[in-house]
Amino acid sequence: MKNALELPMSAESLIPHRAPMVLIDEVVAFDAAACTLSAEFAARREWSESWAAIEYMAQASAALAGAMDIAEGREGGPRPGFLLGTRRLELDLPRFEPGRRYTVNVTRTFDDTESASFDCEIADGDAVVARATLNAYRPPDASAFLDSSRK
């Protein structure tokens, strides 16, 4: 396994999201052996309610999945994933302060190629202000999966 990321790097290169839906600004740390990633973001006014923590965590988890794909030599760019659920969500802030920088730390705790689980936390400096476990599904062919779900 190679750790071939030059950091810091844009999160957009690791996730399938595009503007204006890219909420994570940059990946600042990645460890392929430990399956961990840290990303930073400046909270946006329209994404400042505490419930937005789930999307910030989901995008950081997607960035970790994309970084692991690169580290493992997979080709084809970032594969879309689908959030299946959230467990143990704790929100210790009423809202994110727009413009303030936060850090999302993600650890992949389970992966069977298509399903994965991530332990996530959002920090404001040294204080953890949100945490959760996210479960996601990344089908081998997202287009086929979406087409079959429309029938």
C-alpha cells in the first residue's frame, strides 16, 4: 500500500461532489496504514446549523475512501457512495460559526469493499464539538445501482 497524497490537497480531488456542494476545503493529514484522514473546512452560513455536521463528516469519510483508493492503486477517480445511517450522533454545539475553521477527523473502522463504517469527530481547536459513526455503501457501479433503484 502506498501513501501517495501530497498534502494539503483539495478535497474535490477525492470526492465525487462538485461546487457548490463541496463543503470540505482541504485534506491536511492522511495515514493509509491507520485508515485515518483529517480535513478542514470553513463553515458556511447556509451549512451552519448543527445538523450539517453529518454532511461535513460524510464528505470527510468520502475523502478518506477516495484517498484509500489512491493508496491501494485503484483507478477511475472517486466512486460515489451513499450514506446508509448514522449512529451515536453527539452534537455539542447549537451551530457552526460561519467562516470559522473546523477540523474533521475520520477513521475507517470497517470495510468490505462495498460497505464501510467510519468514526468521525469535528473539532473546534482542541474541543470536540460533534461526533458520530457513519455507515456508507459504495457500489462497484453507482450508475447501474441508481438505474436499478429507479425501476
